[in-house]
Amino acid sequence: TGGFGGLTFSIVILWGSLLKRSLTVKEEETSLPRSDEFAATIAAADAINATVLAPDVEIDELLASVARSMASPIDWISLGTNIARESIGLRKPDPIRRRGRKEESIVEWANRRRNIDTARASRLHGEGMAPGISRAMVEERDERFAR
């Protein structure tokens, strides 16, 4: 919840990164072969006898999906406005967000996060806050696992 400044910063970083990637992707493919980060992570975890939980999507895929979902400047303005409204208390925060160390322990928060009603309320909050991001992070992911 960085307000308008955070929104501006993330736009500059995200769009700049995506633009750079789109301009250099062919060059990178030929000169920098992509390594398998997952295989390297598993090998490192095996070396120290640890367990690894794999993400369901790579960060660059997630960023690209979010960028595609927020195609219009209106989407970004709406997100920034909603973040600002939430920051100053005009909009309720995501119900899944931790309430604070003094109000809720980690165990209580983890139990509340696992509650199906809390998850549904959080999804509704996300759909209202930024429908495009909600589509990218929830609906596209659900579609991927439904196959």
C-alpha cells in the first residue's frame, strides 16, 4: 500500500523491465541460454537434505500476466485510487491481511487464512480492488490447474 508514489514506482519498474525484455529477448536467448532454476534449486536442497515447494508460476510469467491484464491506463489509475483509499481508511483492507502482531499471532493468522470464508472474501476484495490483477492471479491460475 504505497499510495500513488508506490503505484508510479511500480509502473516505471514493471513497464521498463517488460520493455527491456521485449527488446532484448532474442539476444538473450542466443547468448544466455536459460538455466533450469527449479532443477538447480532441487539439487541445492538435496545437498542440505531440505524440502522444496515449487511455485505454480515463474515470476517473469506472473509479471507478464499481470502486465497483460492491466492493459489500460484506467486500470492503473483505478488500482492506485483503491490503494490510496485503503491506505487512508476509506476502503476496507483485504480480509486475509494480517491484523498486526499485537492483535493476531502467526498461528491465528495462518488458521484464518485457511478458512474458506476468509479466502472467498479475499477473492471478492481482490476482484473489486483490481479486476485485471485478480483475473491474472486467480482465474488464469485456476484455468491452468483445471487442464
